[in-house]
Amino acid sequence: MGAARMAPPLAVLLLQLLLHLMGAEADDEAAALLAFKSASVATDPDRALEDWLEVNSTSGSGSPCAWNGVTCTGGLVSELNLSGMSLTGRLRLDALLALPALQSLDLRLNAFHGNGGSHHTAQPPRTPSPCALVHVDLSSNYLNGTLPRSFLDSCTGLQFLNLSRNNLTGGGFPFPPSLNTLDMSRNILSDAGLLNYSLNACHGIQYLNLSTNQFTGAIPEFAQCSQVSVLDLSGNLMSGPLPGKLLTTAPANLTHFSIAGNNISGDISKYDFGGCTNLTVLDWSYNRLSGMGLPASLTNCLRLEILDMSGNKLLSGAMPMFWGGFQQLKKLALAGNNFTGEIPDDLSLLCRTLVELDFSSNNLTGGLPASFTGCRSLELLDLGSNQLSGDFVVTVISKISSLRVLRLPFNNITGTNPLPTLAAECPLLEVIDLGSNVLDGEIMPDLCASLPSLRKLILPNNYLTGTVPPSLSNCSNLESIDLSFNLLQGQIPPEVLLLPKLIDLVMWANNLSGEIPDKLCSNSTTLETLVINYNSFTGGIPPSITRCVNLIWVSLAGNNLNGSVPQGFSNLQKLAILQLHKNSLSGPVPAELGSCSNLIWLDLNSNNFSGAIPPELAAQAGLITGGIVSGKQFAFLRNEAGNICPGAGVLFEFLDIRPERLAQFPPAVQSCAFTRIYTGMTVYTFNKNGSMIFLDLSYNSLTGTIPASLGNMTYLKVLNLGHNDLTGAIPDAFTGLKMIGSLDLSHNHLTGGIPQGFGLLNFLDDFDVSNNNLTGEIPTSGQIITFPASRFENNSGLCGIPLNPCTHNASVGDGSQHSPNVRSKVLEEFVLLAVALLVLIMATLVVTLYKLRRPRESKTEEIQTGYSDSLPSSTGISWKHSGSHEPLSINLAVFENPLRKLTYAHLHEATNGFSSEALIGTGGFGEVYKAKLKDGSVVAVKKLMYFTGQGDREFTAEMETIGKIKHRNLVPLLGYCKIGDERLLVYEYMKNGSLDVILHERAKTDVHLDWTARKKIAIGSARGLAFLHHSCIPHIIHRDMKSSNVLLDDNLDAYVSDFGMARLVNALDSHLTVSKLLGTPGYVAPEYFQSIICTTKGDVYSYGVVLLELLSGKKPIDPTEFGDSNLVDWAKHMVKEDRCNKIFDPVLTDTESCELELYQYLKIACQCLDDQPFRRPTMIQVMAMFKELQIDADNNFLDGFSTDSANIEESSEKSV
């Protein structure tokens, strides 16, 4: 009885004890979560965790299982999902690892940073239990740095880890042995240890994604114990040859393998694909693979579903014909290669399973074989950018009823457009792209009735006629319409503007007319691109445009629009490009355009705008973030004729337009005689804090002063305010335009001087202040004095180079202030100077006539023809310079032996008909031949290539300018010849050829370059380049300084060649790429990849590469030596790792006496190779550094050199 009476109290006690333990566990779980919140969550803007409070607080929940994002199982936290809650803070996971039942952790789409390391200041509330995590997703945060070693290794059951889309650099291995899925894609990983461990070590990972990182070097081979089935290494910086046994040693269960978007090279035409039996996805696209076709061993991969070899431009030959065994292939992509011939009929054997076929951007001819009509599963067919022709669209493609995407641009398809047939036979079509063919006819009126799913209709650059069918409004899914560059007439149907999903409306360069319907964005606001420029639209800009809040690119230029710009453009916060030029718009320039927070391109030139320039235009300076217009295809026609043509240039939307047709487009091109076409994809040069990059307000009627606020646009590259009625001074704030390349203030009424700070605008490539009322001295530093006098003319008070010299009080700019005595004294001095100059000229003429008359009997033929084969040598030429203290000027030089013209017949004979035996070199601007003239002298003849139609006057003037440039370290131009389109330049012959051959092709020469010789060459070439930069007026930028342009005579004296060539070659020449005009790969300064503007600092960088070549004996680009890197990056890496001795050519380190100098010269080279132009020395400073280092009196290469006011002077004893 007693025991029975004791039972209930014991049960109650046990229940109370259990409840107490459960409460304690709940308290511990809550404490762990709160510890995580305290340590990791700095801000919670959406108040997502506001219910995470102490359990005993008045407002706290009784259990953490009720908290937001928390899921419990059996009263314990088993899942924590805080994804997309906008949480920020340094992530620390140690508190969460103590939760004994937590299996799933999802923190993706937040803003956590740090590397996930432990938090030592806040310990978990009790001894942590073993980590129970199985699934962890930390993707799309801002995690950064190196992961701790053995990251999460205490989680012995961890199977899934996603760290993608962060900023991690490496670490995190060894992996937990249970891990089978690891995604670290889209970081900035470069840790070679992590890459090697991932592939070489024994672990359990089956899914491994390391794509879109910064891994370099070769692809590691697989470990024999590897279990990887999915491997994605795409989008890295890996290089080197493709490992020969990569697939034969791959894991047997490997099904997905991608190395796309790297720089892997090698010939795969005989590659062994023996280990690919189970592969279903093979993506090796966009590398540098080569070979004649694909290897037959690819037939071992019969289970392939996706094969992508696109973008390996070295793959060539005929299309392979071994496709019969591929019974599961769904996608075949061989685009962007050099495959030739016709598409093989055997390829249709894939039709049973093929869904996507992409052969675009090859050199295929013919059409699509008739057997492809059996491709009943084919949904995407891309054969664009080939040379296909014939009627295959109607006879074959139209029979493929399953097609959804058809792309055939840039082919030779002729005749009536095939839209009616396609609409009748292919009802599922969503995308039709037939741009840049030779199609004519009208757009069928009932197109949409047959193609209800049509999303994109791309038909530009054809010869379509008729009108835009109003029935296009029935294509309710239509997103993009591009009908540009056709012969369409009539109005834009208002119904088309009501399409609910319309994103792109592009119809430029047609004959469309009437008013632009005021129906824009009436039915939706999806419109992003409105490009209807160069038509004949009238009326005003429709006010409804301000409703299109998603507009990015608007071009209404080249029409007949009038009236003012409607109010409300500040609503368009995504607007990046606004082009309204060449209309008849009037009224003020809208100040609210400065509120468009993404506006980078504003072109209002050639209108009737009036009033002052609103200072508010610069309101967005420093606020623009990059990216909104990235990736758009464009063409830019740059005006290179100065202010004789309206505007700085024209930007065109350029999808599916042939450049050659644009070059013949009358409204944009033929109105200006000198233009240059640039094409490409839009790329921002800033990520944040950006500004407008193009502002053209020229050819209007603007008045008032120039707002100083425009100087805040630090990324502005083009500013054109010319041909207005502006007054006042040029703002000193314009010295803040550090990126400015083109600045035109001409044809206004500006007063005052040119700010001295303009000399610091290092990227200035085009400058014009002519036809104003400016006064004072032109700045003498930087790029300013490199421009011709025409860019300063018609400013009565301006003086200095390149105009007339300034008097001592020229800066006053008012001659009326001089006293009569001063004016009289100046007049007397001028008369005396004129008399002395006249005497000098007469004496020169007498001497010249005497020299010409004395050999008359022996040179009858030469005097009759006006040509001479007897050429002066450089040693017989000297400068005759006036007694003024101005910098040495080619405009003031008088030569004893003037430049002579030469007959083509003489040079043809002297080179044996320009035979291959006489060919001694080929450069970027032409071929060089060795020629022996009749008098026995040997010269070098450069035959210019790609010369297109520069006038005789311009060529002769350029030759006379270049011919006057004489210096002991510049290859002298002795003569020239022009006949028809042929242009020949004659130079002094250099016996030892070019430096690059002697350095890098030592087997071809017996010349040995020790350190003394190399030092002599380094100093000589620097002296020549410094002369071009600092002592020629105007200063000359070489633009292509490299070792092959450093020639050596028989004494190993260095001569810089090809200076002035970039000026000489016609800028209209379509054969020359921009890179050709800016330099040679391996020598090009990094800033040239962001801007097409050349500077002296770019030459300094190129010289630094030459100096590095002399020190190392290595080529600037050598895949066998540096892989996909280059000499500069390798040398900088060696310097960073304190391994400078590895840089030096072994033949130089044999002598200990020169070791110190090697390091000193390397230091100078590194200064020249600084990534930032403003930190590089000038060539004058380089020469000064050389002079300071000169310690060997026996090798006094700098004898006679001095620096004075940044000008080079040579001692009178030295021949120049």
C-alpha cells in the first residue's frame, strides 16, 4: 500500500525533471541563436529577426522554434533559413555549429562578409555538440578572403556546401570526408593549392563547380581515386596545353566536364578521347584549341548529350562526318571557328535527338542539306555569320516545324524575304533573325496571325520596302523589333507602341516619316531601347516618352523634330544614352537631365537650343554606377576632321549591321571627310562614382558662361561646346577632367587665358579653342603644344608655341597698355632681327646655288628631272638654330641638304623589283627592303602597306615634317617617293638590323650583346625617344615603341625608327585596327585598353618593356615562357617575390661588377611600367636617372646630355 501511494508523486517528479531538461535545451538553443545574431548580424534593415528575443523577455516567444526562419524537429532546431533577408555583418558560424540537431543552414542572398572564421569573444553557452550540418548554402553574399583551413571539418555529415557568388580567394581544404557537392563558382579564387587538392586529392566530392574564378596555370590531372562526376572549371584564366591524358585518366563516372572560357591551347585533331565513355556534357568552348577538324576518337563519347567546341578560332577544315553513332546528342555547337566547305549531309543523322545546332561564325558555304527536313526535334538553328546562299530557307528550314529560334544573319541569302513561308510552316517560331543579308520585299501584313509566340523580329541591314505593318501589334509576346537600315516608308503604327512586352524598338536609317505617335508606354513600361534616328520624322518629341521609366538608350537624332524637350526626363532614371542631335529642337537645355542618375552619353549638337548651359547637367557626376548599358553592340563614327564637321562623332546601335554598309551611310559619314569607325560592345571604365563620358552641345545658340561644375565629370572623355555664343573664361575647374580626350571650345566668344593646368590632361588627343577672344601664353607642358596652330588661330591675344612667340608682357593680352617707347623699341628689335634673317637666307641661297652649279655637267639628268639618287648621310646634316632660347624646333630648322624626292623606277631597280631577296624586314606599317643606289650607297626602303588615298599635299607635308627631325638616335629619313597609291620612304641603312633579332634570334647573328652594349642601346634609344617627346615642336608621340623599332649600326649605336608613322597612315584605313595604331601586343600600356588616346606616358611604358627585354633577354610575349601571361607581369611577379635575379639574362650575371647596375636599371624599368600613367617618369626623367647612375668613365654614353626646363640639349661637339 505504501509503495502504491508513493507512485504518483514519483511520476510527477520525473515529469517535472523531463520538462526542466527540455526547457534547459530550449534555453540553450535560443542562446546559441542569439549568440549567432549578436556576433554576425550588424544590421537588419527589414527587421526580419525582430522576434529573436530572450525567452524570458516580456515580448519574447516561449520557444525559438517559433522564431522567423527557424524550423524545429522534436523541439530542437533542425533548419535555419534566413535567405534573402538583407542581413549584414561579419559571418561567424561557431555558435550555430553547437546546435545538435541543425542539419540545414541557408544564409544565401544576404550581405554577410568575412571568411566564416571563429568568433573568440562570444563563446557558445555550453560545450558544443558535434556539428550535425548536412546542407549549407552561403551563396550570394560578400564573403571574402581565405577560408580557414579545414572549413566546417567538424561537420562530419556535411554533404552539400554552396559558397558561390562571393569574393573568396582560396582556402577551405581539406574538405570534410562526407562532402559530395561543392559549389565555389563566381568568386575570385586563385589558390593553386585549392585547385590541385580538388582534382588531385582523394575525397568524396562528386559535384565540383569552380567556374568563373581566377585560377591560372595548367589543368591538373585527376587523381586515380577521384570520384568526380561533374567538373566545371569554365571561366577561369587557365592556360597551357591541354593535358594529353586528361580524359584517359578521368574518373569512370565523369559525366559533365567543362573548361570553357579559359586559354587552353593545343592541337586536338588527333586527341585521345578514350576515357569519355560516360560523358554526357563536354564543353571546351572559347579556348585556343587548334587542329584540322575534330578527332575521330570523339566517337568514343557516344553518350554525349551536349558537345560545345565553339569559340576556338583555330579549329579549321571541313566539318566532321562521323555523327552516325551519336544517338543521344541534343546540342552541337561548333560556332566561332574556321570550319569551311558545306554542311555535310551525314550531320542529319543526328536529327532524331538534336534540339540545338549552332554553326555560326565560321566560313561555311552552300546551304542546309535537304535531309535536315527530318529534324523533327530541332528547336534552335543558328547558322549566322557564314557565307551561306541559295533558297534553303524556303526549301529546307521551313519544313522543320519544331523550330523556335532561327538565326541566319550575315550570310548571302538573296531574294524576297521568306517570312510568308516561315510563318506558314513554322508556327512555333519565337526568334527570327535574318539581318545583314540581301533580302527585299515587304513585311507580310498578317505575320502575327501565324506566329503567335514571336518574341524577336530582327531584320536589319536588308532592302525591305513598304511600310511597318500595324498588325505587328497582334504579336502580343513581341519583345524586340529591329528593322533598321532598310528602305521602309510611312509612319510608325501607333498600335505597335501598345505592345505589352515591347523592350526594343529599333528602326533607324529608313525613310520613315510623320510624327512619332504619342502612345509610348501607354500599355506598359517595359520599353528599354528606342532607336529611330536618321529617318524623316517631324513634329515634336512625344511627351509620353517620359512615362517609359525603363528606357536605357534613346536616339531620335537625324530627323526633323522641332519644339522643346518635354518636361519629365528626370523620371528616366535608367537612361544611359540620349541622342537628339541633328534636329531643329529649340528652347533651353533641360537642367533636369542632370538628375538622370545613369546618363553617360548626351548628344544635343546641331539644334537650335538657346540660353545658358545649366550647371545642373553635372549633378550626376560621382554618382553613376557602371553596368546598365554594358554588352550593347555599338558603332562609333568619330569625327577626326576637327570643327569643320558638326559634332564629335555619332554612336549607333549596331546589332546585325555590316560595317561596310555603315561606311557608305550618307547622313552620318559623307557629311564629314575624315571619320573613323569603331565597333564593339559597351564596357564601363568605372564601377561606381562615375560620370558622364560624352557631352556634345556644339552647333547651337547657347549663351552665357561655361559652368565650372562640368569640371566635376572626372570620367568625361568628349566635351564639345564649339560653335555657340558662349562668353567668359575657360573654367579652371576643367583641369579636373582627368580622362578628357577631346575638348572643343572653338567658335565662341571666350576670353581670358588657357588654364595652365591643361598641361596635366595626359589623355588629351583632340583640342580646339580657335575663333575665340583668348589671350596669354599657351601652356608649354603636356599635350597642349602637340596640336597644330589651326587649333589656336583667330585668338588675337594668344601667343606661344605653336603660334608666334610671346613678348615679356604678353599675358596682359592688351597691346594698348604698352607705352610708345616700348612699342618703338620692340619695332626696332624686330627690324634688326628681320634684316639679320634676310642676310642669313641670302647667304644660304648663294651657297646652295654654288653647290648646285658646280657639278652641273655631271648631273644634267638629275637637274632636268628634279630627282636625286645621291642622298645625304646623317653625318653630313646638322642643325642650324637661331640664337633664341626656345626649345629646339623642327619649324625653325634649316638644313644644308634638303629632303629629296626619288623616282619609283630608281627604287624599283635598286631593290631588284622589290624582290624577296632584298626584303630585310616586315613591320606594322610596311615591308623594308635593302637597296643599292647608282652611286653605290646602301639605303633601306620602306614600302607602306594599307595606304589609302591621303592627298599628295598632305603626304608631302608630312614627309617634309618627318624629314626635318634629325637626331643622332633617330633613324634619318633621307627621301621619299609617291606614285599613284604607292608610298615609299628611304632611310639610312643600319648594318646590324633591329634589336629584337639580335636579342631573340641569336642564331641568325654573330653579334654578342654584353651589358656594356645593352646599356649603350638602352641609353641611346631613351635619348631618341626623349628628343621626340621634349625637343620637337610639336612634340611627337611614337605610338609603337618596341625592340624591332630600335635599329643598330655597325658600332651598336641605337636608332629609334618608325616615329611619325602613326601620323602618316590615313586614319580612315579600315584595314588597320585600333590596336595597330596604338602599338604592338606586349608593349601596349594598360590604359590603352580603356581609351584610344595616345600619350607620351604610353611611349614610356613601351620603352620600359624594351628595357626589360635588354635586362632579361626574353620576348615580351612568349607562350612557351609565360603561358598566357607576358614578360611584364612575370617580371613584376618576380620583383614582388624578391626573386629579381631570375629576371636577368644569364649572360649578364657572369660579371659581378655589373650586378648593381642591373638592379638599378631594373628599378628604372619598373617605374616606366607602372600601371598608373601619372606615376611613370617622363623620358627626360629617365635620362636624368641614367646620368645619376653613370659611374664608368670609360663608357660615358651620356656625355653632353643635360636637362633644362624639360628640354633636351646636346653639346655642340656631338653630331645630331
